[in-house]
Amino acid sequence: MDINWLRDFVCLGRTLNFTRAAEERNITQSAFSRRIKSLENWLGEPLIDRATYPVRLSPGGEAFLPIAQDTIAQLTEARQAIRQTASADARFQRFAVLHAISLNFLSPRLGALEAAHPDLRTRVISDSLSTCCQLLAEGSCEFLMYYRHQDVAPVMDETQFVRKDIGRETLLPVAEASVATRKGWYLPGKTGQDIPYLSYDPNTFLGTVVDQIIGDRTTSLVQRYRDALAEALKRRAMGGSGVAWLPESSVTQELASGQLVRVGGRDWQARMTISLFCSPDKLDETGRLIWESFPEISWTY
């Protein structure tokens, strides 16, 4: 038995889609399918009804799903308890955070916290949204921080945790200034014009938000590059490769210096909230101090 088999099955139980679940688990679909099959062989019972489309859990799968979820949670809690007992005086406060938030929002705030509390130990785990949510659900981190948008459904049951909205962010289309000016890149673009588009992977949160921004509107955008990380898209945009939607906080200096320019009006932007989540009953005194150190904002879209 491999605990990753259980994590795979829980992910598949939520998505009911082998392709999407494999992407979220960051493995190939063939490898993902083999691991689900290995779990079924270990149990001696099929967990998935593959005769339907989309797939659904078999009766055995329905019964086993809550057991798998509880087993993961219990094993994770036991591991953390043993680690904390072994090094009770050196506990790290762990944040699961999207890459863009880690770089542009969390890092400077942790610097201020560490200046005020020299003994504070923090660990930041920057990963995909699905992985970050899984870490909080399993108890593998104290805090989860991610973007929220009114038109994008949450990927986890937020009612299981306490939420605090702590920041604002704007996602806006930008391009390298000289290239954009020379080639006339400005959304939606002109008839017959091709505007190179540097896009997020479609299964990422920011990718979903950009899809909502573009919607059914006709544009001159032609996809030339795709990446999951905003920082990678930023580097390509600054090199003149095309237009990318980037968090405003990540390009403030470049916009101010004129290296990058906005290539669309307000109707091509999206406003997002930065939210912080935790399970209060799992926080120690230091964790509660951190939670209180992030002031809550009022926010309307």
C-alpha cells in the first residue's frame, strides 16, 4: 500500500475525471491509471465504474472514499505529531501558497513578522492550487493562501475552515513597451492582426480567470506559449514575446519604469481577493499570533 494511491483515489473521487486528476496529481494519465488499478488490486474490489461517461465511483468506491480521506488525515496528523514531539522547540509555521502570492504578497509580510519575532520559523510551500488545498485538508500546513474570484468556483469546501480576506490583486494584460507600441498590440486587436498570447495552463486558477475575462469576445490573440507560473510568463512578456495577464503587484516596477505597458482597458482586467485559511483548533500560540497579524479587509467586486 502506498499513501499516494489513496491521495490519487481521493482526487479522482472529487474530479471524476482521469485526465484532470492526473494533471492535479502531476503525473501522466497512464501512471495515474496504473496507481488506481494497484489500489483496486490491493483491495480486491473495483472502485471505479469505467463503463459510464463520465466515470463514477462503484458502490465499493463510494464506501471506501471516506475511509481513504480519514486514513490520509490520520496518517498525516500522526506524522506531524511525532515530528513535533521530536523537535517541539523548533516547530515551523507552514504556509501553502500559490507561487505568485508567495513572491509578491507573502514574502515581504513574513519579513516584517520575522523582524518583530526573531524566533519565528516559517516554511512556505509554493505549489498548484489543488495541491495547496490538499495540504491544508490533510493537516500538512497551518495556513493556506490563495486568490479568489467571484466567477471562479472554489476547489475545496471552504466551510470546513476559517477564512480571512487579507489582500487585493488585479490581473491585467501587459506586454513589453517598445514591441507593443511598434506592433500596435492593444486588445481586442485589429482585424487581420495576430497578437501573440502567453497563456496559463488551462487547469490553473489564473488560467481560469483569464478565460473568464476573454469570454466569448473576438480577439486577435493567438496562443504562442503556455506555462503554469506567472513569473515564467512575465519573463517571456518582458522579452517581447507577446501579451500576458499578470498580477499587478508582480509588474508594478516594470510598469512604472516603462518596461511593460498595459495593452487593454479595464474591461480586460479582473479583480481578485487574496484569502487566508486555517483550522483554528490546530494552531498553537505562534500560529494564532500569525493569524491575528494579517488584518482583514473589506472588499466588493
